[in-house]
Amino acid sequence: MNWLEIHRGVAPLIVAFPHTGTDLAGVEGFASPWLATKDADWWIDRLYAFARDLGATTIRTRISRSVIDVNRDPSGASLYPGQATTELCPTTTFDGEALQNPDADEIVRRRANWFDPYHGAIETEIARLRAIHPRIVLYDAHSIRSHVPRLFDGELPQFNIGTSGGSTCARALAAAVEAACAATPWSQVTDGRFRGGWTTRHYGRPEQGMHAIQMELACRGYIDEPAVFDEVHWPTSYDESRAAPMRTALTNVLTACLNFAGAPE
């Protein structure tokens, strides 16, 4: 499966990248290729490339979230009832632009081809690491534009930590991540507009030693956000020096996850 990138580490940490892909996998019917990649978590896998040096396992799909969103409930149930969001196979962009209209059979096909294998890989890596460590952390890495009026009001905080109301990980892990974020000059919130997607909620079983946490970054922390998000101006390029302060902050965040996982029960 050349669309699925897995790097196996031995530390008690998995970093997942469900939304960095831009491959449309030959799927037809999109309003445009650009709209089908517009809402990607741009450059997040590059931003977190250091995670491998920490011994973390990384799992990334190259398939665009517009083909199938591997961080949505496969049943089709909304993660945020009553709030605007996108579906398992999104019919609109974050801004409400028409994107596609796949039928039920096509959704089943995409789930079998990409959703199920992606989560099969996560389950395999969890089992492998649980055989080594009494507890592990699954860190789901995301980003989004700082302003998306259809999804939230105003400017999004820089760090958006998701634990689904504290149900997906121990409070000690959330506190450690919060402390690492608080040591930066940037804003943060826990379980605000983004409280953790299906991955976090599905795998987080803290009572069983399986702790899951989501981090949704506002893009402004590591790339320049343009005044107009059109095909000419978005996405902006990734620059290592521009992203360096955020990378340092995230190194501290992942180190906090590792320290939690390795601490005595």
C-alpha cells in the first residue's frame, strides 16, 4: 500500500497524520482538484518530522481527506451534532463550497480501500507497542486555517487540544501537554471547538493504558496565512526557518507525552 506511510519506532508514542494527503487516487467527480485538496492539514507531516528522532511511530495516509476522511465516524454519525462539519466523504469544503456527491456504493468502496487499512495499521502498531510498554500515547496531529467562519467564530487559538471532555486520556497527560503549550507565547484551549475526532475517541481507553489526544494547530503558527485563500494564494509554502519556533514547541509537547507514558503508573 504505497499510499500508507508507516515508520516504526519503539517509544510509547504513535503520531498519526490523517489529513496531510493530497492524492485523489483517481477518484472522479470532484468540483476541482484544488477544492479537493484545499482543506488538507498542510505540511504537518514535515513540521512533525522530528518525531521519528524521538523514537515515535508515525502513520500517515497520502490519500486526500476529500476522498475519504479517516478521522470521521465510519457509520456516518456526526462528531459534532448541531455544528457545521464535513462527512466521511465530504460533499462540501470547510467553506461550504460544493465538492462532490458520492453514492452509497462508492462510499463503501472508499472505506474498504483506504479507511479500513489505515485504521488496521493503527491497531497493529498499538498492539506492537502495548506488548512493550504498559501504556502508550496516540497523538493525532492536525492543523486548520485560523479563520473558518462556517466552522467557528473569530480566530482559532493556536493550540487546540482535544480529549473529548477528558474521556480519551488521563488528566495528567492533558495537563502535561497544556503546560508545554503554556510555556510558549501562544494561545491554547482544551476541548474547545475541536474536542478530538473519531481516531481520538475510538482509541482512547485510558483505563486500559491507551491514551489518545488530538492537537489541532492554527496554521499561522508555522506558515504564513494569506489574506485570500484562493487557488493562487493557498497553500503557502513551507519554510524550515519560519516553522522552527513551532517545531521547538511541538518537540516539548511530544516530549511531555513521552514522559507521561514512561512515568510510573
